Amino acid sequence: MKDVKKSRKVTFIFLAISCLSLIAAFIVGISDNLPGLLLCYIASSAFILAIVHGWRKVWKYLVLLGGSVVGFGLGVLLHNFCYGLSKLTADIFVLHYLFEVLHVAFFLITVLVCPAGVLVGAAGSIITAIMKFKRNKVKKAVDVVLLPNEAMTDKAIEANAKLVAKFGSEIVLNKKDCLPHISLAMGCADEKDIDSVGEFLRTIAEKHSLGELTVKGIRTTVNSRGESVLLFEVEKTEELQQLHQEVMRELGPYLSYDVRSDMIYGDEDVSETALLWIANYRERASFDKFFPHITIGYGKPDNLSFSMKFTASKLALCHLGNHCTCRKILLSFDIKKG
């Protein structure tokens, strides 16, 4: 919520700068007047920034850059075209003034808006790329997970496919880059601490034996957006609870909860529900509130009756994706066999 309020404040600041610059430009004059023209460019740049300042993806700024370049060329052509038509329709009142308005509008877009779009697009893409590179070197949103055996993985993917077909789920499980999993801990970890986290996980995996686990049913919950989320509810055994608690205790010094969208794997826009879940994981989903489950996707099931026994083969550290999916395995260790 703080980020949303901050974003709105920045938007209003840019809009205020745009309006004040435009007013100042008309006061000092813009006809053959360099200060007036500069104020117009500041006004148009600030207006564009009011719209795009929240973008965190390089490709969006590149689209703005490319669109502004193309728009400049089209603007020149359309300005000249409408200007010519205004002369040809001098005797037709309505058409004449319509083309007069259009050729002036295309002139202003070409001269003022498109150059500002090129500037903001170029600067935004470079700055965003640099910031993303630096941040990715510093922190990642991570998830310590149990990876189920092949049979349970296949069952989760099958159930997810039915949701995708019926509800158009934003989560599409697979065995490559969106893995079914049971979360044990979640947060943000410094890149430099990944190896240290791995040593702790290796030790934990070597001494814990979980035995057979059980999906005891299907549960649906509602997230902060009011969407139904389908889960395979896993029975919370004493061994599973102890494993969760040890992971949380040992990794506590390495995990923070100041998550940002640029810490999430991939380039898609990150849902607010995912960021809230990560930020509040320790307080709302750990220790006595630990609820082991496998997230299947968005939607409602046709049948709530389902149970299945399975084993967890690996303890892994994943780079979290949107919707708190397990997108990339950073480290993994075989779990001690009982």
C-alpha cells in the first residue's frame, strides 16, 4: 500500500510539473523563443513520465521509444496530408476546419510529444536495465520448497491443466519452469548469501526423513483480489512441521521481506497478491500458521474429493515467479530416505 501511495504522489508531482511548465511557456512565449520551447518539452516529458514512471520492464520503454520514432515519421506525413486537404477544402466549411485542427494536432504531436517520448523511452530503458542488473545481483525473491515425486507432480500438472482449460489460469504448471511444490519458507535473499543458504539446506536435507506424505483433500481459498485459488491440502505431519520450523530458524538471518517486483523471476507484471504473500509470509504462514499445500491454480474444482499418498524427493531453493510459482531451481538436495 505504501508503494501505491508513493506512486500516486509521484504521478501528481509530474502532472503538476507538466501543467506549471506549460503555463510558464505561454507566459514567456514560444514563438522563436528557446526558453519557451524548452518549457514545452519539459511539460510534455513530465506528462509522459506521469504515465510511465511506474514501469519496471525494459521492453515497455523500448516500445515507447520505437513508437515515438515511428510516430514522428507518421506525424510529419499526416500533418502535411491534412494541411494539403485543408487547402483543397477551403470552400467546405466543416471539412476545412476539421483538417485545420488535425494538421495542427499532428504538428504538435510530432514536434513536442514524439521527441519527449524518444527521450523518456531511451532514458527509461537504459536506467531500468541498469537498475535491474544491479538489483538482480543483490537480491532475489526465493522459496524453500519440497519437490514431490513424479506421480504427484504429474497429478498436480493434470489438475492444473483442467483449470487452465476452464478458467484460463494465470498459473500453468509444468516440469521445466513452473514446478508443483510445497513451500517451507519464503522471503528475499542476497545473491552473496545463496551459497551459505545452500549449506544449511544441504545439512537439513541430510538429517530429515519425511517418510510418506498424504494429500488429504482439495481446498479452495480466496486471495486479496477475490480470486478462488485451488490447493492440494497436504497432511501436516510432525516431521513436516519440524522440517518447516528448522528451515525458518536456520534461514531467518538470511531472509528479509522487503520484496519488490524486480526481485521476482521473469519480465511479466507481478500481481500485488504475490508481493503481499511474500512480504507477510513469516507473520501469516509460518510456524504455528504453517499450512502445507500444493498450489494448483486459479479456479474452482468439479470435485472436492481427492486423496493421494506420495513422497518428497528433494529440498530445493527456487527463484520465485509471479503468483508465487517455483520458476527456477537455484539449489536442490536429495532428502534423507527413511
